[in-house]
Amino acid sequence: MKWQSSWWPVALMIALTAGCRQSTPPATSENTSAPPAEAPATEKAFLSDECPPAPGATDQEITAQATAVVPLKQGLTLSTTWHRATEGDDVECLTHIQDIGGNAVTATANCSMSTGTQGGTRRTCRADMRNAYMYYTGAGDEPDVLRGTTMFTLSKTAFAELKSKGTTRHRFVSVSEGAIIGDMDGSLKKDGTGTLATIVNDRIVELPVVRATGTLRGTAMGKPVETRVTAAIVDDDRFPLVLDYALPDVGAAGFSVRYSKVSFATDGKLEQQLAGEERIDVYGIYFDVNSDHVRDESAPVLKEIADALGRNPQWQLTIDGHTDSVGSAQANMDLSRRRSEAVRSALVERYSIDASRLSARGFGDTMPKESNDRPEGRARNRRVELVRR
């Protein structure tokens, strides 16, 4: 379906009025001081049809980013999940890299909800990925370029300042229906370094991060706003992915984007793991909420599985489906069976894998990896397991 404005700005609007992140501790700010002086015109975010040329060592830049700790390459998928208490479901939003170009990186951002999947496309200019200080997490605007902003990463300049000087300017903006509805300015200050546990393809990895905090002041939906900002950025200047980002004082329950799952084609590593371990968890296959519909973002991992089967004609696979504990045990068992069968069908119908080499089973919520008490734990319990026979 066509979605005229991105989900994350809508989530920000909800946060400002009713609160959208149930996992964020409630916090409010009644500060009514005037917003900061308006930034120079050159620092205004504006929608555009095109990105400017990005001269320089673009080919080397693209190659370096593709070899980063989290590689920026076609097919990279970033997953964030939050729980809607009013609906009793988990909303999974996927940011998926569609194209890596010399002037722009094209991504889609889609959220699966009980009412359907909503989202859109965003092009982030390479010039902004080098130098911008503004951050905007959404997609789906028309035009689909928001000049002066990055989407899921700090710019190279901002990250370098954060590491070398301990501070960098930071400005969060939000767009809805072609208009800036939020504009908060301030800075990020380095708090230290550490690691953050994240699912990367088939396993939990402690990714190295730089932690930063700050204060932003400005306006959102016409109201003065002051909020803390916290961020954990992957400690890699080739691609400083903002892994965890929160504005805890916006609205009743705050606003946050935490990428708890990261998936991408591994250039043969999945095949190596299957050859050595015989049983692996796969998190790069995504489904609509409470559905067996395989989302388009699953294509890179499905293709990698199919390629591994093509190179190893003697292999047979059992596809095991697992769910979280939301819903009844019987419903989860049925859902897991249907999902595993959907993966089997996708491999047969899209990639011409012989159906006799594949079988499907469902285990519902009976084999959790983590506690189902938090969205991140439930995200890790929703998985497909491949068993080589």
C-alpha cells in the first residue's frame, strides 16, 4: 500500500500526544523556554527530488562501507520492534538497503502491524552521510530525499568529532505530509565505549559501540520541547550505524529506535555454518505480524539458503519455525507450522529447490531462546531454524 508519510514520524507524533514506546520509562518535560535560535539556512532540512553529486573517492568509500563491522551493502536489513499495549502485538519495522549509489543510498522502511504493512522509500545523500549533523529516522515522504540529514547513521564528520573532541552537534528532525513537524537542536557528548548485544544473522554478537548523551531543545508539533537524547553508535568510522537511539522525554513514554536484529547476505558463511554445525538459527527471514506472509526483505537470506542447497545437492533441510509467547499456545503452534511451510514454499517456488529435499515443522513458543517479557527477547524467539539432514 502507498504510505504518504513515514511511520517513525507518526510514531513521534503519537509519542508527543499519548506515548508510543511501552518499554521506555515514562518521563515528561514541562520546559517552556523558547527554542534555540534558528539555524542558518544552509542547515535547514528540505525535501528534494535529487541528491547533489558527491565527488571524491566514492568507489573506495562504498568498498570500505561494505567491509564495516556492520556492512553497508545491498540487502542489509535492520529490525526494530516495539510493543503496542493497546493492540497486544509487537510492531516490527524493517529498514532495508535497496541500492548503494555514488550520490545516494536508497532504503525502504516498512512496519508490519495488525492493520497491514505501512512504509515507504528514502534516499539518503552521500554528501550528507559525509557531513550532516541532522538525523531523521523516517521514510516514505514525497519527494523521497530530505537534504541535510542522515537516516540510520551518524555522518562521518559527526562521528569523527564525537570520537576526537568528545562532542558533536546533533539535531533531530521529523517530517509528516511534507512538513517539518519536529526540529530539536543540541549536541551529543561521548559517554564512553562498550558493547551492545545484537542479533547479527544467526547469533547474538556484542557489537562495539560509542555511547553518547545530550540535550535537545526546539519544537515538535508546534510545542516547545526539551528532551534528553541517548545513542549507541557502532564504533566503526566506515559505517557508524546508530544502533540504539532514544528521546526519552518526548511525550508520555518517549521515542526510540533500537535495531535489535541485523541481517545481510554473508557471501557463503551461512553455507559454511550449515556444513559445520548442521543446525543454525536464521533471523533474516521476516514475516508480517501474526501471519505466515514472508516479507520482501527476506529475499537476500532466502537466496543464500537456495544457493547453498544448489552447491550441495546431497543436502536435505528441515525448516523449523518458532514464535514468541504472545497469543495462545495452540495459535502459536499453528503459526509456526505455517511460517515454516511458507519458507519451504518460497524456496521451491522462487528458487526451484526440489520439494523432496525440504520438510517443515513448527514448535510454537515451546523452545524460547530468551525471556518473552520484553520486545527484544520476543524478537529473538521469533526465528527459523535450519537443520541439515
